[in-house]
Amino acid sequence: MLASMFLYGGADALLNPARLEAAAEPVVDPLAEHVPAVPRRPETAIRLNAGVQVVAAALLASGRFTRPAALALAATLVPVTLAGHRFWEVKDEEERAQQRIHFLKNLSMCGGLLITAADTGAGPSLAWRARHRRWTG
């Protein structure tokens, strides 16, 4: 269920990046200056982010590589949320309230993704395994 939002939203962004460019620009420009891997063109950044969302959501939905997929989705959600739901900049109170709700919804989804990324499926975590590793020599 968690993957469904990313499958739909990612596919839509891949097919229709132009409608998101104006919102993405204030986030893409500064990010591209500080992170060399981020494309400078908003359309390219939108398509890259959307492609990661579609692939990671498909992996999460299929139960394959769920932890890295959830982490990848959480990473894509950060710029999407900062670009699309800048409630602090909205003057109209009704629109501000709507954007705040979407911002908090994305924050909640990010929390769920981070929980999924940390879930070991009842097995020991990597940290536990490292602490209890038996050294053979």
C-alpha cells in the first residue's frame, strides 16, 4: 500500500514533468549547486526523481529489496515535499492549510518508509550482527 502513492505519482511525473517545473525550480537550483549528481534542469531532475520512485516503489510492492527501496523512496520524498508543499510561503489561509496537510502527510509517509528501511523482518539488525560477530582466525 505504501508503494502505491509512489507508483502513481512517479509515473505521472515521468509523463508530465512540465506541470511540476515551476514548483521544482526553487529546490533544484540550490540542490544542483551543492550536489553534483543533481541535474541542473528541473525537467531532468523531475524525471530522474520520478524514475527512482517508480523503480523503488515496484521493488517495495513486490517485496524485493524492500529496505533499500524504502530508503530510496524516503530520499526522493524530501525534494518533492520541499518543492511541492511550501506552506510557509502561501498567503491564502485556506491554501496554506491544505499545503500544510500535504506536507505533514509526506512527512508521515517518510516516517513509514524509514521504519520499513529499518525493519529486519524479525531478524537481527546489521548493528547487532556486527556487535556479536565471532572472529575466526
